Amino acid sequence: MSSTFIVLGTAVLAVLLAGYFAQIYLPPPKPRVVGIDLGTTYSCVGMYHAVSGNVTVLTTQDDHKCIPSVVAFTGNGILVGYKAVAQSEHNPYNTLYDAKRFIGKKFGEKELQETQKQYPFKLKADSDGMVSFAVVINGTERLVSPQEVGACIILELRKAAEKNLSAPVTKIVMSAPAEFDEMQRNFTMKAGSLAGVDVLRIINEPTAAAMAYGLHKKSNLHNVLVIDLGGGTLDVSLLNVQGGMFLTQAMAGNNYLGGQDFNQRLMQYLLKVIESRYHKPLTDKEDLQLLRLAVEETKLRLTYQHKDVMSLSFHSLGNTLFQETVTRQLFEDLNADLFNKVLIPIEKVLERTEMTHEDVDEIVLVGGSTRIPRVIELVTKFMNKKPNTSVDPELAVVTGVSVQAGILGGMWPLTVSAVELPSRVDKIHVH
Ligand SMILES: *[C@@H]1O[C@H](CO)[C@@H](O)[C@H](O)[C@H]1NC(C)=O
Ligand SMILES: *[C@@H]1O[C@H](CO)[C@@H](O)[C@H](O)[C@H]1NC(C)=O
Ligand SMILES: *[C@@H]1O[C@H](CO)[C@@H](O)[C@H](O)[C@H]1NC(C)=O
Ligand SMILES: *[C@@H]1O[C@H](CO)[C@@H](O)[C@H](O)[C@H]1NC(C)=O
Ligand SMILES: *[C@@H]1O[C@H](CO)[C@@H](O)[C@H](O)[C@H]1NC(C)=O
């Protein structure tokens, strides 16, 4: 009996020692599992590195770390990311974006028509009643599902990872909004399998963001507020973290608030300026798309500078130069009520959990729109605490997903684990 134990013990010791010496003498193993953040507006891929414990987010197209979640169908094939955006003004009907909003969803006729108004492309229900996109390829209409759009994006990211690793990538970890139901998670998985990869796990985006800050390793931490303000949605989650275990305690959000709404305010303002300057409204689809892209760029620049000069010419208005100076102050004034709305879901999750701002140990910001100086200012004032901004808010989710990929890929020195406890909290919707 005892000799069995000794033999077993020796075997275990040998394995441990082999692992120990391997860690010291062998080159670090290459990541085998990559993390993918399939976002509503941007998507990226990252990997966890053994030994250093660093995560790198790969540059995928033209030095960009993230690619727009945009897929275009053209006579010459399918374009993804920046390549799809570049041709979008000439091909608005076949350029699909926001697909994540529709993944795993059935829409009633009325909801479909309401939503249709916001998009240049055509929405249709497929034979199962699931929302799909109707694109016209070479003169023939074809239904493209949101998971197929997701698969095109995943494939693009997968190719970038394979190029970087010089090895095939067959396993990924993905993230999903905490509020996604089982159906939406299943269809997210399907996007992965359509792209030819095995999705090992789907973790919630707020959990991923908290992991990007290493909060799964902190022992003296309890409550983490995750504020995710992206292109089209605001999600606020209150997580309880203990010994690597994450429990979502409350969620609140606004599905109609995000960067695109802030753009829209500036867009409406500029349309008025244009109309009064040219005595004619701007209605041409391609010109409107040109203005839309310029508005996005101006908004991004206003994060770092106090004013920006827009210079454009519209072919439908005779191609004369249109110039307009936009200040950060103007941008903040146009959006004052929307920015204030960011605080409402924060109030709601605190109310729901019967906590005050003092009970929150850490504030994690996610999503490009949390870079807006006025948003940070409002949150800081309301919480009486500075949000943690050391991780790029647009890379927080992919960084955390990559850490989880490292854990599942068994990459040392990751001795910690991170587990998400199932929780059944309902998201409080505010509008
Ligand atoms: C890992 O990240 C740290 C801090 O960002 C950096 O100093 C270090 O050089 C990185 N190590 C590797 C191997 O990339
Ligand atoms: C459209 O037709 C062209 C030429 O016939 C072909 O090369 C192309 O692959 C087709 N596009 C799609 C998306 O099927
Ligand atoms: C892989 O990606 C990292 C991070 O972007 C980069 O530093 C490295 O040079 C890339 N390696 C290859 C072989 O492309
Ligand atoms: C999701 O997928 C699992 C496993 O394939 C299946 O058991 C479950 O019924 C699916 N749920 C929905 C809502 O489709
Ligand atoms: C942000 O998080 C890091 C890592 O947990 C921590 O070292 C730093 O003090 C935090 N900063 C703020 C402002 O909370």
C-alpha cells in the first residue's frame, strides 16, 4: 500500500520536476489558444505569453490593433474591416455592420421595420425567423446571417494570428455581453465554428475587462464596477471578485447610448450648418457617408485636442471646400444630456445591490467612448474615485479574453485560475 504511494509520489515528483526544468531551460511555448473580442463596432485578437505573462494584441490591418466589425460583399468577393469601410460609401447596401446586435435574435415584423430605419442595408427574417441581412451579390439577393458576418471577422483575425505565430490556430476563447442569453451565446459559438475554430469558452465582457487589470489575482478586492461605453451600447456591471471567482451582482445598461449617438448629434449640427451655407440640404447617400466618417475622426481627435478643423467637399454640392471648426466644448454641449445619461445605470446597479460609491473598490472602463474626457470627469465626480485607465479601454476585453485563453491553454506562469460563477441577474434597462 505505502509502496504504491511512493511509486505514485515519485511519478508525480518526476512530472513536477520535468515541468520545473522545462520552465527554466526550454524556450517559452507558443500560445496555442488565442482570445478574440468580437465587438459590435471593433474586433481584435490577442495572445498570452508564457514566462513574461504579457498579452499582446496583434496588429491586423495597416498597423491597427482592432478592425472595424464591418463586412462588405462586392462583385470581387468579401472584404473585412478597414477594407470594407474604405468602400462603404460606394456600396452602402452591401456593407454590413452592427451584426452583433442581431446575433441569435428573432424580431417581430414591427421591431424589424423600426430597426430597419437605422441602417442602409436590408434586414430580413430567415426561414427560422432569425434576423438576417439581404445583400445583393452579382445581381442576386442572398441572405447573410449575423453569425456568418461574425465568422468573416473571426477568420480575418485568425489569419492574422496564424501569420504572427507561423502556426495554425484552431482554438479560441471569445467574449460576449453579460446579458447574452443561451441562444445568443450559441450563435456566437456558431460564428467561431463557421470560421473553422473550436470556441473553448465564452466569458462575459465585464469579467474579461476585470481580468485585464489582473483583478482575478487580487485577494483583498471585492466589488468592481465595470463601465462599458462602446459604439452603440452602455453596459454597467457590478462584479464581486473573490479568489479568482467572479460573480455578477447587478447589471444595468442602455442599448441606445454610445459613440454613434454622440456622432449623430454632431452630424445633425453639421447638416444644419451645411444647409445654411449651401442653401440646400445634404441628402446624397455617398456624401452623407463621407460626412459620417469625418465626424467619427473629429470626435476621436477631440479626445486629445480642444478643437478640430473639418475639411470636406461634397460632390452633390458642387465639390467646393467645406470647412468648419469644431471645439470640444461644442461637442460636449451637443451631447450634454447624453453624457449625463451614462450615470443612470451606475445609480441603478448601486441601488440594486444596496451599495454606495464607497463600497466599490475599483472602477474599470471599457470601450472607446470611455476615453471622452467629459465622461471620465462625470464618472469620477459621481463615484468620488478615479476610474482605472491603465489598460486601453478598447483593448481591455481582448486582453482579458487572452488571459483566459492563456489559462485554458495551460500557459505557465499562470497558476491562478479564473472562474465565472453562473448568476441569474436581470439587466435593468434604462433608455
Ligand atoms: C512584458 O511587459 C512588461 C511591462 O509592460 C515589459 O516591461 C516587458 O518588456 C514585457 N516582456 C516581454 C517579454 O515582452
Ligand atoms: C461575382 O461575379 C464575379 C465575376 O463573374 C466573380 O468573380 C465573383 O466571385 C462573384 N462574386 C461573388 C461574391 O460571388
Ligand atoms: C506578432 O505580434 C507582435 C505584437 O503585435 C509583434 O510584436 C511581433 O513582431 C509579431 N510577430 C510576427 C512574426 O509577426
Ligand atoms: C445551445 O446549445 C446547447 C449545446 O449545443 C444546447 O443544448 C442548447 O439547447 C442550445 N440552446 C439554445 C437556446 O439554442
Ligand atoms: C489600476 O490598476 C492597477 C492594477 O490593478 C493598479 O496598480 C493601479 O493602482 C490602479 N490605478 C487606479 C487609478 O485605480
